[in-house]
Amino acid sequence: MTADFFPEERAEMPPKMPFVAALAAAAARDHAPFYAPGHKRGQGSLAHWRDLVGPGALRLDLPELPELDNLFAPTGPLLAAQRLAAQAFGAEETYFLANGTTCGLEAAILATCGPGDRVLIPRNAHRSILSALVLSGAQPIYLAPLDDPVWDLAYGLAPKQVATALAQWDRVRAVVVVSPTYQGVCADVAAIVAIAHAQQIPVIVDEAHGPHFGVHPDLPPSAIAAGADIVVQSTHKVLSALSQASMLHCQGDLVDRDRLRQALQLTQSTSPNALLLASLDAARYQYVTEGRDRWAEVMALAHTVRSRLGALSPWAVLTPAAVQAAGAPSLDLTRLTVDVSALGITGFTADEYLNEVWGVTAELPTLRQLTFILSVGNTAADGDRLVHAFQQLIAAAPTLDAAPPVPRSPAPIAPIREPPCSPRDAFFAMPRSRDWAAAIGHISADSLCPYPPGIPVILPGEVITKAAIAYLQAIQHAGGTITGSADPQGQTVRVVEL
């Protein structure tokens, strides 16, 4: 939809985008707006801002008018759009999320777990899971994800880990799975589902980075197709929705749908942005009508870029064979991870050079690697630019800042463990601030997290280890950002005084 898409063009609107059509009609209606937002369809906006974003976008920034339905009790075009999304992605029900995948994961935990209940969680889960634990009062049982010692990367859970944990712990009300990871590495979701369902335990999958799965035969299967009960996808990360627009899909009878809807009302805004919701409707329509052909082009581009980068030395590109050697079943080939440590520089240094000198911007820099997302928005010219920039990086590396000694990422002490203090109790404790070094051995009240990817190194309720502090210091020294501390200098952490 273009900025000037209004009444005279509505007849050409694709008939299967009900919310987009309703929003366009509402924006085109001649009326006096005595409702929020205050800019009144752009009429009161700053002129420079109106010129920047376009008058059409501002006219579409509408509240939940009667003709635009209600996110929490939809009966009209929003309900129709969600039903079409469920059909497209293979779910029984789909809910649009205007607060990102974060609110969907929080709602999933709230819908399945209460105070004192246990939930199995991979230790590399996103920080939104931590928020869900604080909100719900559930007690985590952390499982160490598969570890790749060659790449120093954490992957997904192995089915055997889930079976062992379920045999060891009672009161487990849900299993959380991260698949795929930021690097596109998938878990065996179907096998985990079979193990959990044998005990009538629902499986929640953080599929933030896999909303495109299932659209092309060379992509991994989706978690819904694998039988997961709740799957939350960041439709904006890889498909074409606007930032912050996500979807929650559910199926089966192990999750109370009424409780799930109530949980979504706790975690979603009561003023959802209509543009975000409409972008989900449009992204779903594109997925259905153009998805296979568009993603065939993405797969071809990914293959070309992988081949060209693989021919360059001295770095390595993450491959399906590499992740399978570490025990993971599959890799999304549209996710490109390059280890630059052989150049003697960090991923942060490489990212800064590629971005500032060549205008090539990665999704995720880490101490050793850079990860790039290829999607329907990328072109062959983008691929050429990426390869050329890496060619120049080889020549420039000796002149860039050398990498400091890099420790391995700290792993949980035990493959299955319950922290000494629940995240909720740690959050509501009366904490005391300590220097990082002095905090070692104490229970953390903070979540210290390199961002991106948003996977905490230290969680509230966990004992702070020397290895974790050393890793965070290395990230800081290499130019990375640590979030979660109340200290703006990032040198202290709050600890629980028991």
C-alpha cells in the first residue's frame, strides 16, 4: 500500500487483506476526528515529520475505531485477518502482537505457569523469558543448550535433555524451546514435543527468527508443523511486517485459550498501533501469494553469497555440517554467520569497519562472529556489496585493532539445574550494589546481558561466577554493550542479600 492509497484505489485492494482494507477505508473517510492520537490523522503533526514519514502513514495511524475492531475482543476485520494468518501458518488460532515477540512469550508463560510451578528453559533463552518468570512467579529449571566448542556457540536443546529433566523434576508445567537461534540453528522440535506431550506438558517455541519456515522446501519445518502448542514468531525480523509486529500461533488442547487471551491482555498495549497490525495482515498475504517464489530467490542469493565467502580465506562460514557435528539437526541457510577471529580481530571491530567504511551492516556482531539476515528485502547488489566488503576486510585487518584474549562463553555449571533463588524473589529483593569482582559468589538481582542478541550471561537468582564476569569484561573491552545494570558505567551489579 502506498501513501496515496485511498478511496479511488480501494477497488483494487487484494480481497484477502481484511484489516488492511478496513484501515484504508477508515483513513479515507471524510470526518472530524475527536479521538486520539492527538495529531488527528497528521493534521497536527510537525511539518518536517509529516514530510519525512508521509501524510498517508499518518492518516493510517488510527485508534481502535468501531470499524477497526478490538485487539482483545475482535469480531470483524481483525478477527478475519487473524484467522487467515492461522490458516497460512498452519495453526488453529493466531493472535496479532503489537508489542513484539516479547509480549507473546510473556503471555505464553503466564498462560501455562503460576507461582511455584516449574518450567524447563534453555539457558540461552531471550531475556523476555526472564520477564515472564518475574511476572508469573514460575521457577525455572535451566537446561544447558548444545554447545559447539569449535564455534563457541550455544544451539538448541537436545530431546534427551528434556526427557532427563522431566524425569528428575516434578510440577513442570511447560517446556520452552528456542528454535532457531540467532544464527539459524534449529532444534529437533518434533522429538521434544513427543516427549513433553507424553506427560501432557505443553511446548512453547520461541521461533522469533523462523517466521519464514515452511514457505520453501529447503527451509527447516516450522514449529507448528512439528506439533508445538504455542509458537511465537517475529514476523518483522524476516518477513515484511513493521518492526515490533509479531504473531502468536497455538494449537491443541494443552493450553487454556481463555487464559492465554487474558495473558495477552496483560502484556499487550491497550492502544495497539493500527499500522503494525495492518503490516501483519499484509505480510501474511505476501507469504501466501508470493512466498515460495520470493524465498526461492532468497535461497539462491544465500547460496551464491555463501559460496563466494567460503572461497575467501582465512575465515569460516557456519554450515549445516558444522552444526550437525555439534548435535543440532539443521541450519537455516538464509542466516549467514562468519567467524572473523582468524583475522586477529573481534566481530565488533569487523562490524565497525564493514558498517562505517563499506556501508554493510550486520544483524549481530559477537566477539568472534558476525551474523547476517538474508530476506525478501535483499538484492543481488546487496550480496555483491557484502562479498566486496569482506574482500576489503582481509586487506584492512592488519591495520585494525587486534582482538584481546577472548574467553569462551560461560556455560551453566550443571546440564540441568534450579537456581538458588527464583527470578521473581530476586527481582523483589532489597539488593545491594557491588563491583563486578566483589559480586562473584553472590546471587544476582540483575540481568547482565550483551545486546544484541539479548541472551543474558547472568540472570536474577543465579550465583555470579568468575567466568561470567570475565566474559562480560571481555565483551566490554572489545566494544560490546552490556545492558541490565543500574550502573550507567556498567561496572557494578546488584546482589541479593539473603
